[in-house]
Amino acid sequence: MFRKFLMSVGFILLMAPGLKACPICGCGPGNLYMGLLPDFKYHFIGLRYHYTRYHTQLISDPSQFSTNYYNSIELWGGLRVSKKFQLLAFVPYYENKQMDDDGTSRTHGLGDITVMGQYMVFQSSKLIGTRKRLNQQFWLGGGVKLPTGPFNADMLDSNTTVADINAQIGTGSVDFILNGMYALSIRNFGLNLSANYKINTTNGDNYKFGNKFTGNLIVFYNKNAGRNIITPNIGLGYESVAINSLHNKDVRFTGSQIMTGIVGLELNFGKIGVGMNGQIPIAQNFAEGQTKMEFNGMMHVTFQL
């Protein structure tokens, strides 16, 4: 009776009398992860696989528990319209499993599609000393998340629970995203700082998922191996989600904060990029400590066109 995709959110409780299954959820639909974009100067397309595992156990009744496995395969791509403007698109497909005190349940289907545009505000390159070159880029952008995934929860039914809402593949709402990225490199070392803010709207069932801020700070090293480039990276991730609402009233046990440690590796073979990373929680607050994110991981293969 829970549901989650990509980087971590703590969401809802709609308590109905007589519930036997654990009523607190780990997360909700409609998330977006940016991460390190491939270092391609032109167009690209690829597939990304996301995996997240949550565990929930009620403090008031430890017999009510849930372990949730959230999987998605995402088609993503970038179109370099000009030297300073890039279009990005993300098309996710979810395959999720929940094991709880009532048994095992699964949900799957096409999720909410996101389309974004990014503009390069500035780019600079200059020598420091005799052999070191300092490169910088700063991008700003925004986009829209479309309600292409199903949201079929009956909000007029008093028996509808948090489980029903978080089992939904989509949010049922048109949402907006603001994004910024800054990259700095000196010779083979580099730093990538990214942030995005997702503004959610109320869907047709008068339910609104909380707005979300996500930020990542990643340090990397480019190691040349012949014509190939190996890029190990390490960093920190932070996410803060506001409280959800139903008919403009706050929903208890929603809203969350989490900080994660990130370790990853990117491999560039000419026009092919392969990468992976894992995120381990450092500090988190979901559902007053009753839900814990245990692991979050991502793998991708990307092709320059």
C-alpha cells in the first residue's frame, strides 16, 4: 500500500477505520532525476534504469509493515537546438512491487512525461598559470510534466487510503519545473552543482502533491584511457518535499527531507556513454521516522546522435 519512484519523498496518510494494512507510504509519483548529463556536444538518446527500496514499520503497531521496490525504465534524450539552447525529454515506465503484512502487490505502466528546455547563460574558458585551464558553464531552464500516467484513486470514497493514492502511476496534474546547473573543471578535475524546483498543481480529484526541491553537488575526475574517458564521481544529494493537500487541507505524515551520499562512475566510449550511481541516506525524515529509504540506484546507456 505504498509507492515510490526516483529520488525520495515522504507522503500521505488517509486513515480509514478498520484498516489492517500499514497505512503510511514512502513516496508518490511524478519524480524527476537529472544527475550528471552526458558530455555530448550534440543530440543524444538513451535508456535509464532507476531502483529505490523503502521500508516502513508503524511505531504504534510493528506488525504493520511494508517493503517497497520501485523500478523504472526511462527513455530520455536531448536535442541541441543551438549552441546555447537544449531540449530534454523523459518518458518513464514503472514496474513496482510492494511486500507488506497483507501480501504482495504490483503496479506498472507508462508514467508522466516531462519536457524541458535549458539555456546556457554563460560559458568561459581561461588559462590559470601555464598549463591549467579553468572551464565554466551555467545553465538555466524549465519545463512541464504532463499527466500521461494514470491517476485512478477515488477521492470521494471514504475507504480510499494512502495505499491507493501512492499506487498510482501518475499524479493526474500538470506540473512545472525550474532547473539550474553549474559546472566547473580544472584540467581533469570538476564539480557539478544542480538544482531543480517542481511546482505541483491540484489534479482533477482536488489532490495536490507537495512542491519539491532537489539539489546535487558532485565532484568528478576525468581519466583518459586511450580514446575513452573514465569518470568516477562522488557527492551529496538533498531533497525537500512540502506537505500534500486534499481540498486545500494538509494531509498528515506528508512532506519529507533526505540527504544522501552519492558514488558513481561514468564511462565514455566515443559516441556511447555508460554510467551508474548509488545513493545511501545520510539523514532522512519520512512519516515521523516510520519510513526509511534504504537504497537508491541508477544505470544508463546513452548514444550521441
